[in-house]
Amino acid sequence: MGLATRPRAAALAERVAGAWRGLRADAKPTPSGSDPDVELRLAAVDARLGHMEGALEDLQDALYRQARREDETRADLHKRTEPKRIAKELSADARRRGL
């Protein structure tokens, strides 16, 4: 997972949020005498959607942190396995052991 993960996840979240906002903007206002059961259900859906948006943001943050950790680990492994560094450390070890 690279650093591009965060922008892709953010772009996906923005598209979903934009689609949701577009649907809500296109919705016709309900008449004042509408069914109270429908209003309650819509309020529940809206609350659940708010919860899902928060969970999606938390997931994006977790994915970003994981990608950063993996990138740091990969860079550290790459640095530790450079041939010049390995040769230098083997030479230093040989000198310490008197070989």
C-alpha cells in the first residue's frame, strides 16, 4: 500500500458524499402533512448515514496510518540491505571478532 491510498480513499469518499448531497438536493420537499412514520424512518436513516460517514473517515485515517507504517518499514529494510552498508557492517563485525 503506497501513499496514493489516502488520496484514492478520499476521492471515493468525496464521490459518495457528493452523490448523496446531489440526491438530497434533488429531493422534493415533503408536504407538511406527510406521514410521521416516514419522517421518523428518514431521521433514522439520516442518523445512520452520519454514523457511516464517521466510520468511513475513521477507516480512511486507519488506512493512511497503516500505509505510512508500511512505507517506513519498507524504506528501513531497503536502507539496511544496501550492499555497501552490509559490507561495512560485516567488516566492522570481523574487526571486532579479530578475524
